[in-house]
Amino acid sequence: MIVAGIGLRPGTEEPAIRACLDLALNRLSLGPADLGCLATVSSRAAEPGLAALAARLRLPLVGLPDEALAGMDAGCATRSTRVVALYGVGSVAEAAALAAAGAGAELILPRIALGRVTCALARGRTRSETP
């Protein structure tokens, strides 16, 4: 399963979020149909633009508590000092993607930023890959 982790500023509208997501997916020759879910920090999961995008794409939107993100900090490839101060993790998008993809997940696209949105992609293990 591939998870798109999304970081965004409050009030970000759906088209801006979709543009960043599409940019991320295009970098790996993927499309929305390749995703299992969208993930973000729980405090942003109710953002209308993100909720609208998840509904439009018919994907679950997973909101993760700060503690779950902090547990993924070691797997983050990028660091934002602003995000570290707010959430205790280098990248909300990367940490959310990794946490939602589950144990053994790998970051397949580090965070990219477009305006007020960041997106990262992680791949979780399938059952056949589980030791």
C-alpha cells in the first residue's frame, strides 16, 4: 500500500493540495488510484480542503496524533525547524506517510513542497513481505 502524507497550513484549499499531491505522484509515475489513503497530523485532518480532496478521490483520510508522528522522526529524510518546533518531527508529511503505512514502511518520495502544502509518499509492506 502506498500512503500520501500531507502537511498543510490551515485554510489551504483543495486545488492547492491536489496540485502538490499530483506533483508527488507524477515524480514516481503514479496516480491517485495507486494510493491506499491520505494521512496527516490529527489537528489538520478536519481541514475542509483536505477532507474534500479525500472525498473526491474516495480515499480514507487518516489523522495521526503528534505522538505517532514523533515515533517516525528517525525515518524522516528532511527537516523543517518550524515543524520540529510545532510537532517534534522533521516533516509532518514524511512522518504521517510512514506512520500510516505501518511497521516496516519505507519512504519512497521525501517531502516536496508546493506553496502551503507538503507531500511525501511511503510504501507499506504487503502481507507476503511480512517476516
